[in-house]
Amino acid sequence: MRRVLISACVMFAVATGAVAAYIISQDRADTLRVVGERTRSMSRMIIAHGDAATDAAQQIISSSLPLVTGWDLVNRDTGRTIFLRLQDMVQGNSIIAAAWVLDSHGDSVADSRTFPPMPMNEAGRPYFSAHVSGAADPVITGDDRPGTTPGKEHFTVSRAVRNQDGTLKAIIAVGVYKNSFDTLYKEAVTWPGARAGLYTTKGDILARIRSVKRASPGFVQEMNVRVEAQPSGTALVRQDDEPRIVSWNRSATHPSVFATSSQPVTDALEEWQARAWTTALLTLAVNAVFWGLAWFILRWSVARQEAEAHALAVREVNHRVKNSLQLISSLMHIRARKTDDPAYRDAAKELTSQLTALAETYRFVQGANSLEAVDAAVTLQGLCRHLEETYGVPLTVDAPPALTIHANHATAFAVIVNELVTNAIKHGGGPVKVALGVDGDALRLCVSSDRGHLPDGFNVDEQKGFGLRAVRSMLQPLGGRMTAANDGVGGSSFTVTIPAAALRKG
């Protein structure tokens, strides 16, 4: 039994551990998958926003390009027309910050804010340098410095207007607000440690959310490599020893622009770790309950086996005691038959009766369903049948169907019954009536005979006979008492009262 339970517990622990490990592993994979899907969705949304902003800027450039191409950059009427065109297209636009036109020296010759334009020189700006070096149109560049014309942080979309000989004549530039992206990202990117941005393959930062920890140049450079190799994807990228799940998308219409969205693995798995601990602790709790139940079953099984072994041993002892008593009784009976002394025969007969009564009691104890409980009514009827056969005197027994007493008191009960009934037969003859019942909270045994009138002044406590002394001896530990009385028609009765609680208590 012990080996079976231990094997079952081990198998249960292995099975629940495997299930818990599978659940935790699947939950981790699902969590990372959700993060990947979330960052991919965000990078797609950002590049779509970037494409929309860039297209809006290019529309402004395309609309003003014919005018700027035919302008000598001096005529005020044409300059005013370009101003009105730019102002009309920029005014009320929440994404476009401003639009302006520069000459080949970087000086402003027209813008969307005022006419004549604000005096400014953009020769030091990245987009101007790109056009001077012959970069392909359009040029999309980032700039950390707020522009003079937009007045706020922006990135630029620009186009060069060249003379017939290819020299730079003018640059049409449009500024796109960075904060329009920042507002969008903050509303959409709410998960812990999130980062998102819009970049160019040349390393320019066009726009990004204002996170606590921004992308390092090394991170941007690595993403440039990945974007060049694959237009879109999701990967685990390590930055400053912090692994991040990063998704990127490259613009299909503007290949130099791409968007990224990412989250640290540590932050992504924070809630998963709490769920994993909960699953692990729940598994341990289930195993503890199972092992506790198995231990209880094992202890119960051992206790039951011990109880059965004890019961078997007790029944064997009772059986041997019964046989020994019967053997002694038989030897006494044989010895009494061989003697001519009447007194000896009477004494032997009385002793044989007592021994047989005790043997009968052990037989009842041995046959009882419980080692601790004996039916007093069954025991009384069996003893009376034995006495009736022994003395040849009719006995009438009145007992309830079931009256349980503790087995430890069965011997005392048998001695009391044997002595009272024997005493009634010896002094009154037959017939003898035996009544057993419950009187309130006490057990009441009454043995009466139609003959055997007690003498005047008879006191049961002063009698020196062996039988009554034996009864008093048995009653004393139980708190019982014995009384005797005449019935007024020549007979007498002896009554024993014993507290029921004392007889049921071991």
C-alpha cells in the first residue's frame, strides 16, 4: 500500500508539474506573440501616418513647383502668388507646420507665413546640404532644431529646382510637425516600456514618442541594416543589454523612410511572471493537498490494519480464555462427580456455574460486532438459558431488544446476573423472573422468586455470603447499588441499579 501511494504521488507530481510547465511555457509564447502582433500593428500605423504626412508635403511641393520653376526669385507679384498658394495649402493643416522657398544660397525668398518672407538662411540645415550635394528628390530629413519658419520641431520634405545646366536654382521645403506623431503614439502606445518612431535609412530621426529611454544611435543603425535586408519584420534586438521585441515597416512609396515599434522583453513578461508564479503555487498547493490526502489514506490504512490485527488478537485471547474457563469448569464437574462429599459437590457445582457464566460472557464478547460494545440483553438471555439448563429451574427473562454496554463491564454484569439468579434458585427455587430495563439514566436489573421470603430486618449490605459479597464488589466501581425486598405473597426480589453512563464508558 505504501509503495502504491508513493508511486501515485510521484506520478501525480510529475504529471501536474509537466502540465504546469506546459501552461507556463505556452502562456509565455502567447504573451510574446501578442507583443509581436502589437508592435507590428503599431509600426504599420506609424508608417501609414508618415506616408500620409509625406504625401501631403509633396502635394504642396508639386502645386508650387511650376510657379517656382518659372520665377526669377525676384518678381514680387510672382512671389505674392506663391505666398498665397503656400498659405492656402498650409493654413488649417494640423500636420504641416509651414512651407518655404530658398534660393541657392539658402536665403528665404517665399514662405507660407508672411509676405514678404521672414529673413532667414537655411544653408546650415541638413536638407539644404543634401540638395547641394545632388541628392535625389524628394529629400526627407530630420532636424532636432526648431525651424525659423515653423517655429516648432519638425522634419522636412524638400525638392530642388534646378537650372537647365543642372545648377541649384531653388529649394521648395515643407515642414511636418513632429508633435503630431508624438500625440498619436502616446494615445496608441500605452504598454510599459514602449518605444515607437519614424526614421530614415540615413540615420535621421523624423519623429518618435517622448519616452523615458530613447533609441540609441546604435539601435537606429542596427535597424537600418535590418530594414535594408527586409522591408518589414519582427525580431528580438538587444540594446544596452536589454532585449526588446522590435517590429519595423519600410515605406513602399518613400523607401528611405521606415517606422519601428518595440517593447522590452522584461516589461512584456512582467504580467506573465505573475501568472507563472500563480500557476506554480497553485500546482504546489494541489500537490500538497494530494500528498496530504495520500498520507491520510496511508495512515488510515495502517491504523485500520493495526485495529484489525488488534481485534483479531483480542478475539483470539477471548476465545482462549473461554476455552480455558470451559476446561476448568469441565474438570471441576468431573472431580465433583467422583466425590462423595455433598458439600464439596455443591461448592463445585456453584463454582462450575460461575466459570461457565464467565465463559458464556466471553463467547458473547467474542461474537459481538464491536470489541467495545456488548448487547446486555443478549448476554442476559444466554446466561439465563445456561442457568436454566444447569439447575433445571424455569427462568423467565424480560429484556429490551437491544441494550448496549461496554465490553469491559461484560464480566461484571455476568457475575452479577449469575450470583443473583443462583441465589434466587438456591433460596427460593423456581420459577425465577429476571427483568432488565432502563430506569431514567440507570440500568435496572431485577431478579425475583415466588418463594424465599426474606427474614425480618434483612439488610443486603450486611450479608456475608459469597454471592452477595461478589455482587457488591462488582457494583462498587460502577457506582451501582443493590436492594432486596419481599413481595408480600411469600416471595422476594433483588434489584440492582447501575448508572447507564458508567456501563457505556470503558
